[in-house]
Amino acid sequence: MKRFLVYCLMAVLFVGLAAPGASFNGSIARAQTTPQTYTVLVGAENLGLKTEVMKYFPSALKIHVGDTVTWQINSMEMHTVTFLAPGGTLPAFVVPAPSGQPSPVMINPELAFPAAPTNGLYDGTTYANSGIMGQEQGQAKTFSLTFTKAGTFTYVCGVHGTTMSATIEVVDTSTSIPSPQDAQNQGLQEIAAEQAQIPHIVQQARAQITQLPQPDWTSTGPITFTVDIGYSSNEFDVMDFFPSHLTVRPGDKVVYQLSKADVAPHTVTFLNGKADLPILTVVPQTGSQPLLLLNPAIITPAPIPATPLTNTVLFNSGLLDPTNPSAPKSYSITIGDITGEEPYICILHDTMGMGGSLTIVPASTTAADLKTLNTLPAWYTSGGFIEFLPNVSVH
């Protein structure tokens, strides 16, 4: 999501430590009595291409009984490390708020806050949870457990569900396993392999633009444009608008719709110089953890009733959520009597670069001229509008 955030230095290490073809240093932990600490990186990303990778690195780790695993946040996206008790089910991330609160929904306290066994000693029989891990102040940056019992234990992200899962295999100390350094190198190699796939994933994401309804360039009246929001493919989420730049006129209409491939919630928000909106409203509770309410200003459309877009007040789609059947999946806006550049963002993911803009030209601009302003070279698309991805071609 957002502002749970500071870009990690691990990205700088990819070339040096995790270049494709890198190999382990060959050091193998033999039977030993000294407990070791292993590191797992949580998430990865390419901010230049606005793409998040929902995985743990390494995704399968083997350790000895008595060893400790420390998970370290490694992306702008927020995550959890959540071990379920045998037979348990993953709690919902967003749940109804108590009556009388300013927002109808909140982050589930079961996932929002840490739940660790005494002294962090974990035997695989109980629920254990990191709480929200992220880069924002107050968010956990690391989470550690010491494993006291042999077995294979699966954990998941409470934010992204079973799409983001991994395993810890705990074996007797007489079994030879990779050293902590080798395991870390393996994780970095896995990140490098995911990074190598991102340009192709973005290529797929931007190709969906060619499937959008084309504007009626023969119209003598207002023209309707369509923009897809987001793109998901397995562990990859591309946080972008497709296309992210349009040239429009007063009276024209832009329809923002969640893409068919998207699984993440988003907003379309024109701040118009207003302060950014915090995602959460924190309500202190006596004797217990605070309530983390979703900011009602984010989840509710504004203005109500809907009016043509201006450059003076905040316009917001409210929460567009592909996973909630009752939530809206699209947002339409008519351009008001303004000209100039109108930037917009997704409030949930703007710190990952998720934003776009409308260039509003005078109403006297003809449809033919408007088409020219929205059309890039013919080798890229044979008609309509599409945005250019440097160094990546669409076939």
C-alpha cells in the first residue's frame, strides 16, 4: 500500500550480490551446536517500472533446530509474516469497525499488530504474526522467531494472502544445511531472477491498452476515453494507469476502470494542491491496541454529488476494490471548463509512483487534432492512444 515506505538499500546490492549466474561460496554448515541467524527479505520491487514483487527471499529456507530467522522488509509495499496454527485460516485483512467510529472499516488487529510466542521461541503449534511490516514510522522493519522443533512450516502475508507464501524447513543439527551467507545469496539470486522478469510483465501490462475501447475520433461532440487501472500477474503487481497520460478537452469524459487482471485496490485522486490524505485514522483505545481505521476520506467518493473536474478542489473516486463484490470497479469524470495539466494519483500506491495526468487543451481543439495529440508512432499502435515504454516493445 503506501507510505509504509523508504526505498531499501538492497536494490543497490542486486548487481554485486545477485547477478544472474552468481554462485554460492560453497560454505556449508555441518553438524553444529552454535545457533545461527538467517535473514529473509520481505518483498522486492522495481520503482522505475512501478512493479512490486510479492515474495519472500529465499522462498524456501532450511535451518537447524535452535536457529533464528529474521525477516527484513525490502519494499515500499507493506506485508506481514504470518504463521497459522495447525488447521487455522488466515484472518481477513480489512474488517468492519466497531459501531460509532468515523469509518466503517479498519485493519484487522489480528494482522496489524505482532503476535509472537514467549521470547520468540516458536514450535509450530501456535499463531505467530509480525504485525504490519513497512517503511513508515511505527511499522515493523524486522521480525524474528527462533525455531525449537523440527518440521516444515509455511507462512503467508496477511496483506496479500496465499499468493505470497514461503516455507521454513527445520532439521536436526546433525543435518548439513546451507550457511546463513549461502541462504542470503540464494535470496538475492531469486530477487535478481524476479527483477529480470519485470520488463516482460510491464510489457504485458501496457499491451492491455490496445484492448481498450477506442475514442470516437469522428465525433463532433465530447469524446470518451478509457483508462485501465493496475495489472497483476502471479506475484507481480504493476502499479500504474494504462495509459497514464491523456490529452483531453473540457466536456470530454474519462472512464477509469480496474483492469481485468488487477487484484489490488486503488483510487483515482486529483489532489489539486490539497494535502495528501493519510490512509489510516488511528483511534487510541484504553487498555488495548488502537483501532487502525481506513480513512473515510479515501474510501468515499468526492465531491458528492459528482461534478465536472476543476482544478480547485479534491476529486476522489473512493476505493475501487476488485476483491469486494459491493465495491465500485470504475470511476468516471467529465472535464470541466479548465485547461492545463491535471495530475492524479492512487492514494494507496502513490509512493510507488502510481500516478498519471490529464493535459487539458482548449475546447476549440478539433477531434482530429486531439487524436494526433494522443497518438504515438504507428509502429507502436495502429490507432488510438497508447503510452510509450522506453526500450520495451509490445508484440
